[in-house]
Amino acid sequence: MSGRPRQNGPAQAKALQFKLVLLGESAVGKSSLVLRFVKGQFHEYQETTIGAAFLTQTVTVDGVTVKFEIWDTAGQERYHSLAPMYYRGAQAAIIVYDITNRDTFERAKSWVKELDRQARKDIVIALAGNKFDLSNKRMVEVEEGSAYAQEHNLIFMETSAKTGDNVSNVFVEIAKMLPKVEPKPNNNGQTVRIDDNQEAQNGGGPGCCSKN
Amino acid sequence: MAPHGHDLVTGCFGVVPLHVAQHPHNCISNNGLPITHNSVRLIGRYADLSALSHPNICKYLDVIRGKGELVAVVQEYHDISLQQLISKRPPSNLPATSTKQIVFDITSGLHYLHSRGIVNRSVTLQNVLIERNTGTAKLSNFGFFYLTMGGKAVDFFVGDMALSAPEVLVSKISSTKCDIWSLAVVLLCLMNKGHLVNESSTFAGIIKILFGGQLSVREKCSQLSVQLQDQFVEFLEKSLVIKPSKRATAEQLLKLDIFSECKPGNHQDELYPFALSKAHLVTANDILDESELEEPLSRACTLVELYELWRMAGGDVLAELEKFGLVRGSIPICDLPLVVLPSGEIYKEHRDNILGQSQTLYPISPSLIVKRLAHVEPEVYFPLTLTKCKLAEGMQDMAQLPTVIKERNIEYQLHRIKLFTALLHGYPASIDLIRNEAMLDVPPLLRRYVWSALLEVKGDIDDYYNKIDKTQSLGAIDRQIDVDIPRCHQYNHFLSSPTGHEKLRRILKAWVIDHPDLTYWQGLDSLAAPFLVLHSGNEALAYASLKTFVRKYVNNFFLNDNSHVMTEYLWVFCQLVMFHDPELALHLQDMGFIPELYAIPWFLTMFTHVFPLQKIFYLWDTMLLGNSSFPMFLGAAVLIQVRETLLSYEFNECILLFSDMPDVDIDRVIKDAMRMYQITPMTLTYRKHSYHQQENELLPPKPPEGGAKYSYTFSKTFLSEHVASFPDTAELKEDSCGRIFIQDLAKLLRYQESVEKRGGTASSTIVVVDIRSQDVFDVGHLPDSLNVPISQDLVTPDGQPTSPQVHTLLRHRRKRDSLTVVVGPNEGATRKFCKMLMGLHFLHVARVHGGTSALSQAGMLCATS
């Protein structure tokens, strides 16, 4: 339908699946990072994300294929109440800020704190300072981002969705940090659970690692 | 109306090709985005020009972007300019006009422009056109200076240097006053029957005399050998003044004694009574002139209508330019850069701008449409909306065809445009007629007004909008709006232009300030976009339409915390899908593919975030006819259109499918939504948090005539309690089956009965299933209801119905035209029974809110006779 490869083919049977969520202030380039990573494209006038968008992409690290199920969330603070629905149970997160805008860095820090409190304990978090191509207008020094990341044990990289710099590297670094054993279905690993009362007992639960 | 007729042979509109300055390649602005092309900026600025209308200015009709920063500006055309009028051989058959009247006309036109903040700077003999029949003078090309951002977007001088005011030539300052100077020099030319000359006849020589501060008007005239007419001395003394601050304004000039006998031009604009103002008082123009009947196309159509029809008929402005040899088909290889520096700078062959410098208006003849509309009866142009309001024969079949076909048929469009114009002039009294006609289709030319009418926009909207202080700071919301606007429908030239951005920002800020209890959510920008694109020249009407739209369809979505509103909305949406396609709904539910994951952008932005504007226009043409729940039907129709795909998909595939909206057939979505809307009980989509303007949908039906079986009257108290007891979202979410109110059931039953009485068959059969045990049932029940006790199995192990009632019930399982209504004694039992019916993929199941106890309170139960 959409021309994308079917996700459940036998060729992908070995792929480990991980749920990854992108968080950060609006217009820092979350959707652009995903678009660059998944489709190799860049749109100057990338539309706003309302609610969230979902995309998948695989990478191979050390001979293991890792498939990311990526939830790209809306950046506006108001959509915050939806965020737990997407980061709950996520094994990885990329928190994005815009290096030309200080406020977005502060917002990124608050996301780190929130994930510390609310997300799975073993979540792998990467901090991405995006818009590296505009580094002449930089307001957040690379050392500052790097120091903060080190302090909180995060993967850190400055990226450019526009030029593609470091974009797939972020995902590869995350993939390296993720456990290389099949996460158990029906555990916290379940991709999406909105309403805890609902269909929780259903084995084929939403998006949990396709067994077929 | 155009009382004097348009020239359909030579042309009544013309085009000016304009080559605007190109930016160097790869230029990037401060925010990292590419710099907007000058041609796009022009399109944005055009919006304000398009809204201008005055008897002494030529109407702007369109602006089109061609290749290589070519912009074609379409405007009203007349084949005689002031230049020709004063030439040695003036065209014959012109009504005699005095120089005085011409100067008055030009001054009036300038006054109108200046009052709207527009500097003309191109007041020249060529740019004043004369209407053949009346001799009225009209300013043409008056918008170039404004369009080109004060000449910044073009590489040439806008205007005629010989006529330019001193401050323009010396310090490049252009205010409205520079037009007054040019006007004065034009007057000198008029009196001189041609251009100004002096002994040396050089430009410098003339300028020297004109700018001579010590010379009186009379001295200047004599040095320029101008035959000064005494009547103009005062005019010139006030206008031919070196210092701009001392020069008179157009308004002051109009008050001079010389003009006391001049008549302002007659003119009627496409004004519709959305805002009540003096302009809507009937003028003499409204009275039909019999000559209009003779050549209705030329006399009873406005220029805007003619141009629209011409375009629909395949008229192509750029192709016309090519006919004049004005667009050179440049070979792509010529566009290759000559030199590319390592820094990325590119040097190309210099494009010559000679073509763009002349500002010549090339006439376009609408003869294309004349033949095709020659046989149209004159009555079509003057539809009688009160006595008969229906399509002429031959057009009725047309009305049933797909929209795209209808939009290309100019005869059909002519009918529709004329009919809607008449109806819109009668708004708001004509609202029901407008609604009826809009069910068929909406002519694109009038869509903006039809929408505003359907939304029932009224009141002094300009005043209302102007009173909102849009400059106040909104803190974080300002930042959010700023980052959202450059990403909102940027494929649309107008929305991607700085003017478009500015207007959208103002409208969004106005909305936030105007609604202290609501706030800005990302998505409101997309929602405002269709209104702004349609009303690009009328911000106040765009705003008023947005405001009423939001209140009706997405009211509480913009609360600071909208979670309860959204949850309720999406759950009722699930119930609606369950009602129409239980198999699909169950499949999605089982996968956990809940609307929270895909439908928030659908409903929060009423599809503007997922469909391009062209599709939104069609979608909303229909949506605006429905109630506040209609969008849910559109959503359900989208799901149902891709149902086979969804049924075969796993969770991940489903979510991917909707990450980019699949290519759905919008016509079909609209048709399916309409069909579902018509067979769904009104209250099935009731929501506590929706905007309840039309309380009457929840009011009791009128008392029936004569002893009908289902004649009930409900007290107001009972009804309001009944509605008030509608469950909260948490409880509502226990049910996959939607509920309807008791008065809705009564209405449906009575409707069915009345149809049957007349010997017809109702569009749907209503089966009321009472699930209480038989003994309780026998004590009192709704007449003709089926008793299928919940305690009893529906079928025997070998699949046979356990009772005749079950048999009847099962017959309705897959019937597209039946409605099964469950009434039960309590929540638990009703829920369980409904769930069983859903599991069997029963179509169209609803439960009665309040169950049998509500029926009993309402006095609807009676004992078995």
C-alpha cells in the first residue's frame, strides 16, 4: 500500500525489535531526524506532528539486525499528557534539542528527568543536539551538551537531519547498547498500551514482537 | 453588476508579465530555511490587492507564477488609455468627458487606494484606462509598487521617472503624496494634449522647470508651453508642491470647488451581507436594466465571474502570454551555471528583464466562452430564488455527476454561480435555501461566502476583529505559533509567502486572545489555513469563519487539558465504527489499534493536517452541512474504505498505513459518510463535551396527529434529567455499543409508523429487543418489541434459533437497512447482550440509554393485550 517493505516477512524473523521514542521541544527536528534515518529524505518545511507518528527501520550491528519501532511524538508542551503512552515500555529514547536555541536544551533536560522517573529502568537514552548545519548560530556549546550527557549516562551526539550528519550513528550507538536477547513479550516490552484495563490479556497485544 | 457591458471580443481582462528579481542560489535566511522566492512574496501581497474594488480602479483578477520567477498579473482591461485619448487621432464613439471629470476620477481612485495604505507610484497616461461606454477613467497597474514591496522585488524602476515626485527621484521616498505629484503632471500633459515639452525638450530640462521651487504654477506652465486652464490653477497650486508635507492629499483635492459638479462612479461590488453596513442598502443599480437581457453574458456577469468561467473553460494565462511571444521557451541547458565557485556561488547568464519592464497590459479575449454560453437563456442570469429555486432542465442530470466534471462545465457553473450569488445576497434570510443548494455542490468561485453562510457568520465582523489587540505578547504561545506557521501547508504559495505568514499569525493570535478559556494547540494553524486561503483578502471574515467553525466542530479540543474531551470523542467514534462495521471495529479493538494512535490529527484538525487543501475543500463542503458529529462519519468512512487492508493487517502495519494518510477516494468518503449519517440515530453520537447549540435535536418530538401507536409526550424535566444522566467517559468506555436517547427512539418509531401508514416502507426497519425475562416483559413493554431474555441462549447447539423471536432477531443481523435497539433492565445485562450481538457482527446495534426503567418512567411501556 505505502510501498514500504512488509514488516513481518520471514527474512526479518531474526530481527530484534525495540521500541524507540523521540522526545523534545517542537521544531527541534524530531520528525526530520526520523525521516532522514528511515527514508533518507529531508523536507525544509517538515509538517508539525500532531499526536504522534510511527515508523520502522532496521540497522545491523555486529551481525545482529535490530529493528526500531519509532514513535515520533508531538513537541508542543500541551501534548505532554500523551507522551507516557509512547514512552511507557520503550527500550530506547532519543531526546532532541536544537543547538541554536537554549530553551530547547532546558526542555531536553526535563525530558531526561521525566524518563528517569517514569520510564523503564533499563531504557537507553541518547541526547541529540540537532541542526549542526547551523552551528554558526549555535547557542548551546557542544561541551555543555556532552558534559550533561556524561553526567546522566546518556549517549551524546550533535546531528544534522539536513545534511544527514551523525543521524544513523545515533541509532547505531543505541542499537549497540541494547540487550541482544529477545525481549519477552507480554512484559513491559509491549509496544503500546493505552488503557491498562483493555485487552491486556490478549496475547497478540499491540505491536509486541511479532511471533508469526 | 456591470451595467455597461464588457468587451467580449477585444478582451475585458488583460495580463501583465512581470519578471521579478531572483535570489542568488542556495540563499538561506536566519532561521535556516531557504529565502522565499520573490514570486511567492508577490503572490502573498496580491491577496490584499484582490480585495480592492472601486469604480475608478481596474479590478485585479488573478496572479499566476510561471517558470523562472515570472509572475503574470491578471487585471481588468480597457482598450483605450488616457495616452490614446489625448493623441492626435483619438478613438471615435467615445462619450465626451471633460478633463475635469477625468481628473476627478483619477483623484477618487487614488483616494480609495490611499485610504487602504496603497501607494500607486505608477500614475501615468498609459496607466489610466477609459471605459468605452461611460468614459470613466480607471487606474490600471496601480498595484505594482505595492506588489513588489516598494519596487524591491524587481530590478527596474516602478513608474515613470518623468512623472515622479522630487522626493522619489532624490531620496527614493515614496508615500501616498508622490501619487499626487504624478497626478498633477498628468494633468499638465492632459492640458498639453501630450507629453511635456520645453525648448530643449530634454528630460532634465523639464524636470528643472517642474522642480523649480521659486516658479508659480502659471510660470511653470508657460515655460512648458502648457495651455493652462484657469479652473485648474487651484488644483495645481495644491498638488504641484515640492514639499510632500505641504502637498494636498487626494481627499483634500476632492473637496475643491472645481469638482462640485463631478459625479462619483457607479459601482457595485461582490458584497454579501455578512457584516451589516450601509453598502447593503439597495441602490439604483439593483434595478434591472432591460438592456442586460440582450447581452446577458457581457452585461450581467461581473469580471470576476467571466474570468472564472474562462479559466474553467480551459483558459490559460501563461499560454496567452506565449501567444504574444512573451514567454520565451528557454532551453534547459541555457540555465546551467557558467561558473561555480568552491564556496557554492553560481554565476549564470544574465536574464534580460526588458520584457518585464514595460508593464504593458496584454488583452485576453474571453471569446472561448462566448460561443459556449451563447444559447443560455437570459433568465439564468437572473434566477428567481423565492418562487422557484431549482436547476434548469438539462442541468439536473449534470448535478448528479462527480464534482470534478461539474467544475469543468462552464454552463453548469454559470447556473450555479448566478443562483448562489442571488441567494447570498439574501443571506441570512436565505440560509435554508443556501443549505439546500449546497447539498448538490458549491461553486468554487463562491465557496468562501457559501462556507461563511453555512457557518452562519454574522454581525459586525470587521469591527469585532479590529478590536482584538493582536499585538499583545502571548509568551510561549507566540514561540509555538512562530515555529508552526512556516510548516503549515507550505506547498500553497499564499501560505508560504511572508504576507500569508503574517496574516495567519494575526488570526491565530486573535483567536487565542479572543478565547481566554481555550488555548493554542498545534493543529489550530492547519485548521485556520483553509479559511485564510479562501478569504486571503478579508482577514476579518476568515477569522469570523474560523471562530464559528471551531465552536461548532472542535470546541473543547482546545482546552488546556482536553483529555476528557478527546477520550470521549474518540470513544464515541469507536462506537460509531462498531455500529456500522462491527467486524472491522472488533478487529481493530482486538489489536489495540485505538484511535488515540491515529485519529487525533484527523479530528483535532478536522482532517486539515492529513489532506491537502484541495481535498479539504470538498470534504468541508459537505461537512459544514452536518452537525458537530459529522466529522466522525468522515473518519468512519475513511476506515471503511480501507477495511479490507486493515482486516488483513497486523498492528504495526495498520499504524504504518495511517502514518501517512493512504490515498483515499474523497468523493467516496463523502458519499459513504453521508449514507451512514442518514441512517444513524441522531443521538448515537451524542457527547457530553460537544457544543450543544442545537438543543432542539434533544427536544421531544412534536405531538402526533390522532391516536398513533407511538405517541408520547415527554416532560422537559424528564428529558433534561435523561440527558444529564448520560455517563461520564470512564463509564461510557465500558460499552462498545453506542447508546441513543429515549426521545430519539420515539422519533424513529413514529417516523417508521407514519411512513407505513402512508403505505410506504421506511428507509430502515427498527427492531426493539427487550432482554428482560418473559414474565416481566408481559407486565409492560414497548409495543411490537421482541422479547429475547438474556438468560436464554440464542441458538441451540445445532445452530437453530431457540425461539421465534430469536429467529426474527437473527434475520436482521446483516441487514443494511435495519436498526436493532436493545433495552435492558440494567447496565450489566444490556452490556453483555450487546457484546454478544457485536460478536455476531450484527450491523446497526444501539442500546437505549436508561434501559427499560427509562422507558417505564417515560410511560412508554404497556401490558400485553
